[in-house]
Amino acid sequence: MALFEWKEDFSVHVGAFDTHHKRLVDLINSLHEAMQKRKSAEVMGGTLKELLAYTRYHFSEEEKLMDTMGYPGLQQHRKDHDWFTGKVAQLVQKLREGALGVGIETMTFLKNWLMDHILETDKRYSGFFNSRSVN
Ligand SMILES: [Fe+2]
């Protein structure tokens, strides 16, 4: 069974961002699968780097739209994004140095952070965007 399943409850009611979130969920699941299959640090590192790159892309798309539309929560939201990006970049670095394996704690951290971020922080922008015809 997949570690993380995207459910309708996770919808932020902005189609592009739901699509991005589903991709992030898939990447987290791929990493989890690689962990379970005891794939090499190189394979794990590749997936983690892909997760980092896609996370950066997705966050910058959200922030761009918030900026364009004058979303009042942008600053705090950006801080949350930067914190997580920093954490994932650290994981990539540690894995590269052989200082860390990706274990269940890492997987739980990635899953929980993303889930809480979508459900609490992202969902706050739904009404703002929808009332400005972004959906
Ligand atoms: Fe976000």
C-alpha cells in the first residue's frame, strides 16, 4: 500500500495546485517504495533530488500567484516553504555525504509536513483565489 494517498479532502480548489500536490505525493511514495526495496543511496538520492526540484517548482508557482493576486498571507507562507525546502536540501546533502539513510522517520516527516501544509496552510488560500476566479 502506498504510504500517502491523495484524497478529495486535500483539494485546495485550485486545479493546477491539486495536480502539483498529487505529483508531490507520488514522489514521496516513490521514495518510500525505494526505501522498502532497499534501493541504493544513489537511487534514493535521485528520487529525493527530484522531490526537491519539484517542490521548489511548485512552491514558486504558488508564491507567484499569491504575489500577482496580492494574497495577504504570502510572507508567512513563503517562510513555511523556505523552511521545508531547506530541510529537504539538507536531506539530499546528508544522503550524498553518506551521513544518513532515508528511513521511516524521514518518510513520516515528509508525509506529515506536506499533509499538514496542504490541509492547514494551503487551504487558507482557496477562498481568496476562488473569489478572484482562480480555481
Ligand atoms: Fe504551499
